[in-house]
Amino acid sequence: MIENPQISAVLEYIEARERELGEQAGQLRSRIGELTARLDELDAESENLPITRKTLLAIPAPAPAEETSRLTCRTTRPTGRYSPPSATQAGR
């Protein structure tokens, strides 16, 4: 042990400061990890949006309303009650 009280006090301060800095650095590393994960999520979504846009723009425009109703009338039988078109009818 060091006999000089001034040096002992400085060494104690250095040890306490090292602990504080270690704790702060650990907290920052943890926060950086959280922010990196969030950034990865945002990047992935940003990459998906242009693909979604391209897909939507590639979908053919629907047939004009007159043609659609004429096609629907030919493919369905009247039942007296409304029922939404089935998935196969909607895709035609």
C-alpha cells in the first residue's frame, strides 16, 4: 500500500472514475445495440416499400364498370339476396 495520502486519494479517485466510465460505456453500448436493431428494422421496411410499389403498379387496371357488370351477370345466378363475389369471381 502507498504511504502517501495524496497519492492514495488520487488512486481511489481513478478507480472510482474507471468504474463510472465502465458503467456509462456499458449503458451506451446497450443503447447502441437497441438503436442498431431499430435501424435495421427501418432499413428493411424501406427496402420493401419500393418492391410493394412496383408490384402494385404491375397489377393490370380493372375492366371498365360496364364490362365488369356484364361479366358478372353472365357468371352468377340471381339468388334474391346479396352475396359478395367469391375469390374466383373477383379474380376474373
